[in-house]
Amino acid sequence: MAERSKIFEDHYQDYCRQIAAVDLASIKDRLQIKVDGKIARVVFFHQTYQVSGHGIFDEGNKTADYVTCVILSKYLLLCPDQLYLDKDWCTFRDFKKESHFTNTNYFISDTTQRIISHFSGRLTDLKAACRKINGADQQMDLAYDLSVAFTVLPRLSLLLLVNDADDDFPADCRVLFQRQGEYYLDPESLAMTSGLLAKKIIQADENKGD
């Protein structure tokens, strides 16, 4: 565990060094973020984080968890050289770059299986947990019991689709991405966002008494 923590810390410090060299003012419009000097303020799952060469901190000025640090770092460091806007929904496998990173598919399956395992037969609780983390119900011509969109980053939203189990079919869960997402994050980071979504939904359900 200590060795893993050291590896994570080394990666974190490397991200900070790279971010320190970025001209934040030149990318703020493409990423739809706010910049104050050398500090970028990025809204991630409806929480504002401060990202700079000095570190990545949440609203309580605490260092963000490692997954969040990776995703926010990549969002800044992989900023495309032009604005891409395509909000159509697609699966992870639809991304052009995904074919080179097929090992990240387990993140997606892990996301859906975690949600199904936790919420099977509890659709009402799932809807409540989604609302608690700012999920927005979607009126779509799709045969799903639940369709909820989540704003992850200014240029990336996720769509959760769920059918609860019934007498004829098992529960079904899918997570879709906006197509423009692959221009703003690498495949591994995109997959990590879906895993983090599952974690946040489950935590919202477990803390529903708060």
C-alpha cells in the first residue's frame, strides 16, 4: 500500500508540474472553465475544484481524491486545439480512440454491474439517489424505466439508462457519453468518470439519511 501511495503521489506531482506550464488563459474558453491567474476553477460533478501547479483542491481546500485529480489534470492537459461540440449520446465502444485502449472496457462493465447489484428491485431509491447528486431526468423516446443525465465536466455529460428486473428480463443498465467527450479526455479517464458516477450514486443512497 505504501508503494502504491508513493506511485500515486509521484503521478500527482508530475501532473502538477505539467499544469504549471499550461497557459490557462488560452484554453479557458475551449474548456468552459474560469481562470484566476495561474489557477483554473473547474466544475466537476457540480463541485468547483481549484487546479494549478500547486495542487488540486476541493471547495474545502482539501486535496482531491486521486481519481478526481487524474480526470481534472487530463481535462486541462488534453485540451484540444479547437472547440468540439457534439452532444449526441454514444457508447464507450463508439469512440474512435477506444479501440486502442480496450483494456478500459472493464471500467464500464464494472460501473453498470455495481449499479445493478446495489439497486436491483429498488428503482425508486435509484431515482432518489440520482436526484441527490444533481441528475436530471430526460424525456427520451427510449424503452427504459429510468433515463438521467449528469453533468460531469463543462464539456462532458453522462446518461444513465436503467431497466429494472421483471418476471421476463433481468435488470439492464447502460452508461452513455457525449460524443465530444473523446476530444477532452483520454479513454481511460472517460471510463473513470463512469466508475466515479456509480460510486457517487451508491454513496448518495447509503447516505440518504443525511
